[in-house]
Amino acid sequence: MAVNPLKFLREVRTEVGRVTWPGRKETAVTTGLVLGMVAISAVFFFGVDQIIGLAVRALFGVAGQG
């Protein structure tokens, strides 16, 4: 199968022209939502980690050692 680099570049340029790019507002809203979800996830997993840590320390009786 022969590949023509010039034809490929023309097709890429055509496809890029068809893409619907998000506007500034949509990008800002999406970024805010992603950052918010990351923060919520971080708090959730921190809490779960603390609870599991307490349970493991209580199970093995090593509370206060580290």
C-alpha cells in the first residue's frame, strides 16, 4: 500500500477544519468541573485511607506507633 504524504496532510487539514472546537466559556466550565471532581475525589480517598488506617492499627494493636 503506497502512502502519499502530501495527500495525507491535505486530508488532515480538511478533517481539522471539520472539528467543532469548544469555546472559551465551555472550556472554562469543563476545567472547573474537572478540578472540582478531582478535589472531591481527593477528599473522599483521604477519608477512606484514614478509616482503613485506623482499622488496621486497631486490628494489629499498633496504635500510636507511626
